[in-house]
Amino acid sequence: MGAVKLHGAAAGLVDLETEIRRDLEILDYPVKSWLRPFKRDDGAHVFDVVVIGGGHSGLCAAFALKREKILNSIVLDENSEGEEGPWQTYARMPDLRTRKSVTGAELGYANLTYRAYFEARFGEETYQELKRITCGEWTSYLLWMRRLLELPVRNGVRVEGIEPEGNIFRLKTNAGGAQDYILTRRVILASGPLSTGGTNIPDSISTNLPNSFYGHVYHSVDFERLKDKTIVVIGAGASAFDNAGTALEQGAKAVHMLVRRPHIPRLSLIRWADWSGFMNTYADLDDEQKWKLASEVQRNPSPPPMRALNRVDKRENFHIHFNSPMIAAGIEDGKAVIETPAGKHRADYVLCATGFAFNLERAPLFRPFFSDIALWKDRFAGPPGGSEKFSNSPYLGRHYEFLEKTPGAAPWLKHIFNFTQSATLSMGPTGRVSGLKYGVRRLMIGVSNSFVREDFEQHLASVKRYNDSELDGHPWVEKPPAAI
Ligand SMILES: Cc1cc2nc3c(=O)[nH]c(=O)nc-3n(C[C@H](O)[C@H](O)[C@H](O)COP(=O)(O)OP(=O)(O)OC[C@H]3O[C@@H](n4cnc5c(N)ncnc54)[C@H](O)[C@@H]3O)c2cc1C
């Protein structure tokens, strides 16, 4: 029986995969694997790198580790395959906010870009017609890359603690209730924005409303239960509109959005930041320059995209209330009541679109070593009254590594690389697709560098032992030393 012939999309993808394998082979230089096998004294296996988080940051880091021949590495993600990151869960938007031409996760391999993947399946013309990358397609693209590149991801494993053990780390893991541990020389935190403090829920909501009356847009929301109900959405960022749209499309009776400001901001500084000079060199600016730039970005919160506004603006049961910061919350006659200077709003349910919390001190992954890490407030006296979030941001080294608050107190910290959004003040945009290639390049220099330094004596011994010559035997060439 002859080989099965593939047609159309399947054939396009098979051809593309063949080309990619060839690209990877052509660019596979140098090929030498350079890290010595490492075991604990009792013989237990020690990974070179464990990446915590299998979203696009973690996958991209894993790909780069492979290219750098740091092969004894693994990615752990607590979610199941395909459920990593927000795309299939709490990103309630039809498509990515980023332009379809965005590159980054492919690390510069043109055939691995989203565009190449899409065109192989649906053709160039369809790509020209495509407006945006849907969340579903983004997930399928990431899963395709992961499979094709054979990235070593283990799903369903939560890391519950990072403990230094001599010159390695012991990661406490939990896989479906089974506790275990994994040893590693280096840790890359690619654990996403939820890992740096969870969600931000205003105190007056969490204190005064029973759990059944409120939720956060970055958690699961039972929209079926909200059918025919009146909902208050607090906040006016992109996710606020995405969730208002989802609730209305799924049959909510009315949605009232409470906005602190008198209007929706016009400018997206995320767009402004999309230039290579900025993303490549931000991390090398001095502290004051970083603080000034980041303050400008913080002063101008990103607006939702136009299509998120259009999703709700024509609906009669959508109501937007400007100049309406929440000043109190409570329950009256079985309804949630949110008070603002402009009046009271009664609702069956309150959805907080109030962003991520930023609290490393309480975040399970960071808590054990939080008191040892240098923060911005330890190293840089920003202007009086500056942002608390900035002051409490980790003050990182040039390659995403944590630095010690007190020199010498926790030298192992430099072997944990913080590739989460909490790196942004030190390193520039982290986590977003467009920043990936710049960030990962820098990250890899740091990881490689740290191994070479730690193993320096072995490398020195190795260069002294080096005895591999293609010239042996030629009469003009010195004789090799006699075997010892
Ligand atoms: C709603 C929303 C929409 C966005 N849209 C865009 C966009 O269009 N374009 C763009 O560039 N950016 C966007 N962003 C910003 C950014 O790209 C995303 O936050 C993106 O998910 C970041 O990728 P990541 O891999 O860093 O983190 P995540 O995608 O969050 O992945 C982190 C992973 O780590 C895992 N994890 C966390 N803690 C542990 C642990 N202890 N043990 C094991 N696993 C763990 C999680 O399960 C998760 O899968 C958006 C963000 C949000 C919230």
C-alpha cells in the first residue's frame, strides 16, 4: 500500500513542518551539548532548568533553552493541555488585542510564525482577509508549536514552593493531590500575571458582599446563572467590556458599568511601546529613566480596543456610568448595592474588572523568598508619593534574575529568573507577545551565563584536557602528548 496522500490544509501544514525541521537543522549550530550531567549527592536527578508556567512565555523560554542546548529542562503547568494562560478561560474576547502580524513566540524562525501556520492551513488569501487572531486559534498555534518542537511540558503539576537546597532548588509539586518534589539548578518563573498576587477585588466588595454576589472577571464566571439578571461591572478596561459583552450575549437583563473617570482614555501606550529600540534596551536604561517612562505608562491606563466598545455600545440594556467610583458596597433587600458619588446601583451580581493584584509578599510562589529579594524601594528613591506598586516591584538584575536585598544573605536568588509581568519595571514589557523575543534573548544570556560561571572550574579543566585534533598524523604537525 502506498503512502497516504494528504490534501489541502493537512498537506500545507505537513509541508510547513518539513520546512521547519529543515530550518531548525540548518540553524543548529553549534551542536555541542555543553552542560555536564548533574545529580544530587544521593544520585537523584537534577534538572538544569525548570520553567514554571506553560503559557506563551514558558513555551518560548523552553524553545530557547532547546536552541541553546540546555536540554535537561522541563516546563510545569498546573492547568491541563490547552488551558494554559487566559485564552480558553478568562480572556472573554473573540480575538487577541495584538495585531495579527505580531511575532515573538517563534524566536525569529519565519516558518514558525502565526502567519506561516495560518497560511499553511487556510492559504495566503485567507490570511490577507483575516482581521485578528482568535483566542482559539492562538491556543491551537501554541499547541502546534509545542508538539512540533517537542517542548517538554508536563501539565497538571502545580509548583507549591521553591526551596534552596545547597546549590540547587527543591520544588514542591502537587499533581492532582499527589505531593512530590523536583530538583533543579535554575528556575524560570513564567507563571503569568495571576501568580504575582491573584486578582484585585476591592475590600468593600469582599468584606460586605457574600461570595455568591460577586466575582472577578479573571476567574470563572457562570454566565448561565446570570441570565435575566442585572449586573454591575466595576472597571472600564478591555476585560470589563469583554465581560459585559459576554454577559449580554448570554442573556443578562442589564449591565451597568461603573467608570471612575469622566471618559474612556484614548491612548494605548502599549501600542506606543511597540518599537524594537525600546523593547531591546529598556532593561539597560538607568533607574530614573525606567521610573519616568514606566510612570507615564501607568498614568495612562490602556483603553479597550474599539471592537470591545462596539460589542456593547448599541445594546439598549448596556449602561455606562462615568464619574462613578465605588465608595461603598452592601446588601439591601436581597440585592447588591454599589454606592457612587453619582448615585446607587442595585444588582443581582457584581463583576469586578479591577485587574490583577500585585502582592508578591502573599503570592504563594514568591512568598518564601520575598523578604530576601531586592525591591525597587531598596535601591531607588523615587519621587515622593510615587507608586506603591513600583516601590514594591522586584529590582532585577540585567537578565531577569532576582537580586538580594542584603548582599550575601541569599546568593541562590540569582538562579531564579523572574519572567513574569512583575519584571516590567526592571525589564520592560514582559508577558506580552510582542516583547517575547527581546525578553527571551536576554533571559537566555542570563541563564547560560550563570551556568558557565558556576561551572567555570570544570570548563577550565576541560580546556586544559582538550586533545581533539584533525591534524594528528601529518608530518608537519606536533605529536600528540603521550597518554597519561
Ligand atoms: C484577558 C487578557 C487578554 C490579553 N490579551 C493580550 C493580547 O491580545 N496580546 C498580548 O500580547 N498580550 C495580551 N495579554 C497579556 C499577556 O500576553 C497575557 O497575560 C499572557 O497570558 C501572558 O503569558 P504568560 O505565558 O506570561 O502567562 P500565562 O499565559 O498566564 O501563563 C502562565 C501559566 O503558568 C501556570 N502557572 C502559574 N502558577 C503556577 C504554578 N505555581 N505551578 C504550575 N503552573 C503555574 C498557569 O497555569 C498558566 O498556564 C492579555 C492578558 C489578559 C489577562
